Amino acid sequence: MLLTVPSFMTGVGGVGSCVLRQLAFLAKNCRSAELKLCYIAMIDKALYTADYTGLDIDTALEALESNGQSPPTISFIADYLSRAPGSTILIDNTAANVIAEAYPLFLSQGINIATPNKKPFSGSYQLWQNIQDAAKSGKFHVFHESSVGAGMPIISTLNDFVQTGDQVTRIEGVFSGTMSYLFNSFSPLQGKSAQWSAEVKKAKELGFTEPDPRDDLNGLDVARKLVILARIVGIPVESTSSFPVESLIPQELANIKAADEFLDQLPQFDHRMEAIKAVAEKNNRVVRFSGSIDVSTKKLKVGMEMFDRSHPIALLKGSDNIISFHTKRYGTKPIIIQGAGAGGEVTAMGITGDVLKILARIC
Amino acid sequence: MLLTVPSFMTGVGGVGSCVLRQLAFLAKNCRSAELKLCYIAMIDKALYTADYTGLDIDTALEALESNGQSPPTISFIADYLSRAPGSTILIDNTAANVIAEAYPLFLSQGINIATPNKKPFSGSYQLWQNIQDAAKSGKFHVFHESSVGAGMPIISTLNDFVQTGDQVTRIEGVFSGTMSYLFNSFSPLQGKSAQWSAEVKKAKELGFTEPDPRDDLNGLDVARKLVILARIVGIPVESTSSFPVESLIPQELANIKAADEFLDQLPQFDHRMEAIKAVAEKNNRVVRFSGSIDVSTKKLKVGMEMFDRSHPIALLKGSDNIISFHTKRYGTKPIIIQGAGAGGEVTAMGITGDVLKILARIC
């Protein structure tokens, strides 16, 4: 079977280049299909072969850098991919809304999708519904394991619960590697605790935050992941604005433009974070930034919570994520999955794993 | 598409009846296939329809009890299933060697398999190889998620690592719910520790052990699970006799016939277990019964180990399992999955999830 694997890439050095390396491995080891990379793009450049001969995966990024042209329109891309011989998989490594909104179009044209992009699944409920409908009606596939917890089996496990008829009652966890790192230092189980603003600054310097740390501190990344999980268990959450999301950006600093100025002013508000930590310590607890979904009340919540020192969330280390699923079958004790929830290679693994799942279904 | 789902059952009240309930849910909710239960059997009875009309899943067990006949031969069953219209899935809920040995025959006749049976994958390496070859050559599927960790995504996660090109370096964990329960009480993190023999007796009374607790204490259940995982990462382990497996049955009691007599005599050997615990406590550690695979040296090991009190294995509670995967991509910190590793409903969930995976591939 001839299988073309067109791919959108976010650029050199990120998740995209790791995906390319893993695709090269797949292409060499896949017995059920001939994998071809026919289309590759970054934000301002695209490279593709008009006759669907494959690009050399190992050198595709360099070729894109040197020979890429302005990217064509979405409708051109959809048309191009839908005419490919054999089945097609679109690997969307972007976080772009414009591509997210085109998912129903891609799926309706017979293009399968593997992606870490959270936007298609955490944007408007209508878009999510359109994506599900388009996938179902054409029996095409859209997988997005890496949209929550990177390469960890979070989405697939939740799908297994739902599809085998278990009742998920509660999902709780630390869904952000950045928040995990910050709070594990700010409110540690043992040893000296760090000053909040200094820890944020350090995390940025170490590359553990987004280029602008406020994109982590506003809680939206965690909120998006909760929306994705909630919809899988049947809660029709409209958007990330439909439930309480605690932002760690002080109200007074809401209108500051530059990230550096924000970081300079943040120490003025350390006393607020200290006060919260003091309450936790008085109760022999630690502070963590967590997200939870209570399925029976359909309530989602993102923000700081206090946890007993023996709670699995309190015991988390480094920048790891932890997600616990409480279900009827598992009774009083949840099933817990923890590990790195960010990073190029592990995020790429979730995507490559999705490509494998699609291959298993179409070959 | 017409899909027949013949099923071997181990009997009322066990995993089998949970599988039946979950299959009934699947049959009602599956849009891609018409699921039919055409064959059901327990050790001394079988019931099937000559013309492949489905049995009523909700009442199949009662019908088997009252109308079941002596089971036919394996070759008759393989022939019967292979002639079914549409695709066929065999759900083997037994722990039987005789059925395990017939897997290559079933697969070569186009019958897909979902099973918690450890024997086919932890028996002789030749049998395992024959099963893989038969599945690959016919493009039929054999899934056995529940053979390790019941419904937890252990096998599927490990397969993802291997198939996407990650290098698994070490697998470690507590693979037995019974051993977890025993050691969490015998060598607890906090509070009063229990006497070993009394704890074994209590666990048996609570139904946490096999009918004969020695079937847990000999370590073979853990060893079988390690063999299954090791072969997936490419280590050609010949059998459970190929590596050190520590048995907790004192040599002096090896020849006792009755389980009750064994339990009566076990207290004489409590001092040995106490001595081991004393060494652990002196080093501020706890004792756990764990299994590990060191992939680079191809060394497997099953037995008591001492763990720092902050180690995830030491922090495990109740009768939970925990499995940690160290891989090249995940670097210094493993991905960890923990939760109930035994029980009818959660074991059945792994099997039903496997049925779903097969359906996705054949419909």
C-alpha cells in the first residue's frame, strides 16, 4: 500500500524535528505501508512534490530551509493532500488556530490527522463537534495523544474507559510541566523553599517556561487540557471561559506589555504567594497548581490547591506531570500515570504513536 | 459488517462474567460491527450455534450452565470459528496451556485473539515466536493487555516505545497485587508492621491470594509478567527458569501438600523475614517484592528488594501495582503507571479494550 505522510512542521529544533527523526525510523521499519513525506511546511515556508514522490525525510528540514516557497492556502493544501494516491496522514505540529479550524475540511476530504495541537479540541465546542462528525461520517481518523501529557497514554486510556463502558468519576492532576517545576520548588516536600518570583525568573532562564512566562502563569494551558479530557467523557464544555481558571498574573500587572518588565515587578507580589504557602504549611500540606474534573457535577477547576504531604500530587518531582483517573471500576483508588509531560522527543513520540494507530487502521 | 465474537469463559463469577457484561455494552454501542457471541465455554461445558446466530449475551452464562455440552476438541473449535461469516475474535479468558498452545493454529486460520492468559506469552520462546509469526503472516491480531497489570496500559505503552523507536533501558515495578498487599503491611512506610505469616493467612482469608497462597509466594506470577515484557523489548528469554526468581516458600516446606498445613507451619520461619526487614529498617528503607528488567545487560530479576522510603515503589498503597519504564527519550525520570493490577472488572476492561483495538483494525 502506498501511503503518503504530508507533515506540517513548526520549525527546526522543536517538536517537528523530533517527529521527522521518528518518522524516518518508522519509514525504515514499517512493513505494512510505504511511508512518503510529500509535504512539509513551517510558518513561512512550504515544500512539496507535485507528483507525490517522497522527499528525503532525513534531509527534509534542510531542503525546506533552503528551497521552501511561501505556503499555499489551506484549501490548496486540502486539495493537494486529498488527491494523493493511497491514504494520507496530516501531521499538524503547529499550535495554529487557522489549521485547527480546517480539520473538518481535511477530514471530510479523507485526510487522517495526528497532532499535538490543543486548539482543535479545546476551542469552541462547535468546532470540536464538527471534527468528531467529519471523522465519523467518513471513517477517517484524528488522534491527538500529545495534546495532554505529551507521550504519556492519557487520551488513549481515557478513551478505553469510555468505550468499554466504565464510568469516569473524577480526573485530577498536574498538567503543566512548568507549573510542576515552579511549585515543587516554591512549596517543596523537604528542604528550603524558593521565593516565587525568583523561581519564575529562573524557570524562564532555564527554558522551562514559554518565551513569555505569562503564557504559563495564566493557567490557560492547563484549562485547555481539561477541556479536551472533559469532552471525551461527555461534558460539553463550551470553552476555557466556562469554568474557574486561576491566573497567577497579579491583576495589577495585567496590562504590562513586555515580559521582562513583568518579571521585574513580580517580586512585589511575592507576599501573596507566601501567605498561601503559610496556610498550607500550617496544615502540614503543600501547594500545587492542579486541574480537576468532577464528572458527576460537570465541574472543571484550574488553580492552586493544597495537598496532604502523602498525596501522589504532593510527591511529584521535577517538572513531571501526573494524571489520576477515578472510575467506577477502579473504585476508591485511582489509576495514576506520571512522567515528563513536555519535551520534544516525548511529545513527538505521542504523535508518532498516533501515526502508528492510524496506519494500523488504514493498512 | 458481521462480526462473530466467540468466547471462552473460565466460569461464573470470575473475569469471564465481567467480560460478558462489557461485551454486552460493546454490542449495544458498537456502530462499526454487529457483534455476535457464537461460542461460549467453561472448563467442562460449551455452547455454540451451528449456524452462527448469536447467543443472547445477557443470559449466555445461564444458558451455558443449563444447556452446555461437553466441550469439543481444539481442532473442532478452530474449524468452527474459521468458518464463521465475517471476522472472528477469540476471547480466551482461561489460564490454560492447552489453549495457549493452539494460538498459532487459531491465528493461522484467521481467528483474532484477545486474552489475559499469560501462558502463551511466557511459555516457551518457540511458542511465543510461533504466535508472532502466525499473527504477522496472516495479518491477524493477538492482543493481551491484561496479561500484565490488568486494565492498565502497560503492554500498549511498551509497544509504543518499541514501535516508535525509543530505547527502553529498564523496567521495574511491583507486578503482583498479592505481593503488594503483603509487603505494604509487613514493611509499611508508617505505623505498626505485621507478622509475615499472619499477614499471608489474612490475605488468603480476604481472598487476596490464589486459593493456594503458594501460587503467589513462589514468585512465578511476577516472573511470567517479566518474561512477557522482556520479549516485547527484544530479549529472547527462554522461560521463567532462565533468571533468578526468589520464592518465599521456605525450602523446608517445599514438600508439604496441603495449603493449610503450609500456613500452619509458616510462622516457624517468620524470623527470617524479620531479619530482612530489620536490615532494611536500619538503612531507613522498606522491603518490597519487585521485578526488574535491565535491558542493556538482558538481566531479569524477581525477588525482595529494599527501597528508599521516598521511592515510588515504597510509596505504593494497598494492593496496587506500579510499573516504571526508563527509556532513552524519558531520560533520568521514568514514566510510571500505577493502580489496581487485579480484579474482575479491571482485568475485563483490558480484554474489552483489546477487542476494541481488534475491531478498529478489522472493520
